[in-house]
Amino acid sequence: MRLKLILLTVLTLVFSQTRAQMKIGIIGLDTSHSTAFVKLLNGEEKKDEYKDFRIVAAYPYGSRTIRSSFERIPDYTEEVKALGVEIVPSIAELLKRVDYVLLETNDGNLHLEQASQVFKAGKPMFIDKPLAATLAQSMAIYQLARDYNVPIFSSSALRYVPQNQKLRNGEYGKVMGADCYSPATREITHPDFGWYGIHGVETLFTVMGTGCVSVNRMSAEGTDVVVGLWSDGRIGTFRGIREGKSNYGGTAFTDKSIEPVGTYQGYEVLLSEILNFFRTGVPPVSEEETLEIFTFMEASNASKRNEGKIILMEDVYRKGMAEAKQLLQEMK
């Protein structure tokens, strides 16, 4: 009996030490998401469910060209240093110190090159919104993830708002359609919605699921409205707001009721999913759904260029695949 107790104690200590070694690194200190995650995982009020994880290192860059991003880096760097995060001079140095990666760089144009370094090191990775700046870049990232057999996922925090998960899981009945909205601030280095409107688009797909087959868009200076037709006849819309009062939300129409779509509730709901992904290696959002979100956004841009013409998702996806292959070829 005494031997069993000793053995149990030893195993418990070994298990605890193993769990304590779950080290996370951040790429990109040019977004408030980075400091929010560090405060949650390294702060004094850290929740018990986060105890097995700690952010130990960060590579600050990050955009060097988008002013609204790179101006944040010095202050955010000091904030995370105060919470015990080591600042390293390169992604290569970061990867030597960590088991998992949060790719937080605000500029989606940098994600493909940065992610490729993480894939080569074999580290599971969460890529914050946007997965990339374009559909082709997003497809290339997923192809590299498969090539290197490294699990990844990307998501807006809006996906995991409890109300949106209830709608997703059918707790209010079958969703027959949804109208969702979010801020849609533009950044000239990214196609429309890729910079910020992606929050509302991801909310729409969280509620509706996959299966959008065609898209058309009406645009004005202060707003855009995109209509998607799903293969089963359902219709979903996204309104991107750039003028007037701006918020996140919407309305879902089910076969039983009409329900509000959930609004922003912080980053903890997303962080819990990220940590569970690191534990299990199982992405909670499929490649199919994430790429459909990017196809929807690109199809909306094609519709805008063609004065509101209905654009087939299949055509946009095929074009994106060809461009992704070219990007990967250029990286060799």
C-alpha cells in the first residue's frame, strides 16, 4: 500500500511538471489581442483552467508599414515584458523556446511567410484574424500545414460568444437565415473585409454554417451589404459598417423563433478554445469553413468590381487555388 502511494505521488509530480512545460510564444506585438492573451495567461488573476500554460517569449514584429499597428509595438512590448515575457530578436529564436505559437501579427500579408517558419519547426499554431490578407494566401497556409502535418486554426472571438454557439448548435431550432453586422474599417493593404469586416462575416458563418454558393454586394462609402445564397435555399447577409454607430451583432431566423446574434464579449471565450486545441491537437474550426469565409469575402469584392453582379463561389475558389499554387511555387 505504501509503495502504491509513493508511486502515485511520483506520477502526480511528473505529470504536473510535464503539464507545466506548456510554453507559448507570440509572433506580433502590434495588436491588442497579444497583450490581452498575455494578461490572461501570465497575470496575477490567472484562472485555474489556464494554469498549465504560460506565454514565455514574443517576437514583436508585426507590421513595419501599417502605422496603426507598428506604433503600438513599443508600448505593447513593455507591457508583456512586465508580465514575464522574454522579447526575442527573431522567429527562429522564439521557436527554440516554445511548444505552441500564437501568430498575432496584425498584417495578414505577413502570415504566410511567418507561418511557414512555424510549420518547419512543427509547432501547433493559432493564427489570429485574418488568417491571411487574401484567399490565395489562406489556401497556401493550409497547404503548408498539410505538407508539414502541423495542426492550425484561425477564428474571430465572435465565433465563441455563447449566444452564437447556441445558434450554431441548434438550441433555438434550425437556422433558416441570418443578418449579421460588424465594423468594417478598411486598410488599403488588405482587400475589403479582410482587415476588420471579417468579424461579422465569421459571425454569419458561425450561425449559418457552410454551404454558400453565390454572393452579391451593394456598396456605398459608409457601408456595404453582402447577400449570400446557401445551397439549401437559405439566405444570409453581412452589413459592414464604416459610418455612424458601429457594433457587432445581428438577427437569426430559425424555424422556431427569431433570436439576436451575440455581440463581442472579450477574448476569454476564444482563449479557452485555443488552449483546448493546444492540448488535443484537434482544430475546432475546419479548413473548409475558414476558406469558405475567405471565398465569400473575395466573391463580394468581385461583385463590387462588377457593379453588384451575382458571383459564384465555385469560380472564386478555383481562381484562388490557382493563385495559391503560384504563391507556393514562388516560395520554393
